[in-house]
Amino acid sequence: MQGEGKFIGKRQIFIRFAGCNIDCKYCDTLESKSFDTGKSYSYEQLNDEIQSLMTEDFHSLEITGGEPLVHAEYIKEFLNTYPYPAMLETNATLPDNLLLLKDVISIVSMDIKLPEHFDDQLQWKQVYLNELESIRIMQKENMDYYLKIVVSDDTPLEVIQKILDDLTKIQSDDILLVIQPVSPMEKWTDKTHLFEISELVGKYYPVSIIPQIHKYMQID
């Protein structure tokens, strides 16, 4: 079951790729950051696994990681061979790889990383520039996508405003932007700040506050 974002509550089959190309502080799947985890599947083996999990309420594949764009060639060939509806969950920091998937992915769920997610601010700056380039690509190619920002109770409004200013220069104003509060909510000493962020985003884009419901339901 999808526990966050636009398709929350939908029955998805998760395909989790090992390895990530960035090192941010907020990661809810630390075990998948290493390229040494997981196992290899042929396209046929992966399809067999998917079919073994298939149910009548199946909505789509959730292609996640780690960072799945590291494996863009594999994903492209698999979905060309087995054209399932598929959502790509990505940090979008590999824009050229994202472009490879424009014809096989149904929708992109893209994280926008914040400066607070990194110890190395130079790394964050490059990550952010790559994310903006990915948005330009999705706009140009008319890809279906939405954005997600993980926020905390001390995320500065000035940071959110700067991101909104940059976004309005390159994308349409009807793109959903999901505000995802870092969990558990016990970490929040001032929950009113969450609504301040939502109010700010709402001046520019459709906005939803959606926590990670699967954690509340204790579903992996």
C-alpha cells in the first residue's frame, strides 16, 4: 500500500532499487542506500515476482530506492517489455536519466531536498540545481508529476519562499505540491508552523499536507 503522496492508500507493488547517489540526512530506508544490498533479477524474474503479488485492487508499480534513476536503463527496458502503470519515486538529481524514462513512467513523485537535509551545503546546491533541471525536462516533455517536500518544525519559511520563486519561473501553477511533515509527529514542538508552510505554498500551487500514513498504520 502507498503510504504517502498523491496515491496514498492505493495498492501498489513496490520495486525497491539498491543504492543512492546522494547522502542526505533524512532517509526512511537507510538499508537501501548501499549498492551492496538487494539481489539481481532478470526482467522475466522481476515480472514473475510482480505477478505473484498481483491482486484485483492493483493500482500501479512503485519504483523507488535508494535512487531508482541510477538504474534508469534497466527500468526503461523492463517497462518497455512489461508496460505496467508505474510511478517513479525519485530525488530527480539525474536529469538525463529521468529523460530516458519519459515514455515508460506514468507519473513521477519528485522530492525537493532542503538545505537542512545536508551537512554539506555545496552538495545540496548541486542537488537542487539538478532537481530544477529535472522539472524543466518534465515540463518540456509534458510528463505527469507532482512534488514533495519533507519539512520539520524549524524549516525556515524563507527557504520555502526561495524554492517557490524558482519553481514559478519554470513550471505551471497547477502542479500538486505535497508538504510531508517529518515523522513521528512527536518531533514537532510547534505544529502551527506546518500550517504556515502550507499557507505559503497555497499562494502558488495546489497543496496538501500528507504525513507518512504507513508509519501510523505500522505497515512496511
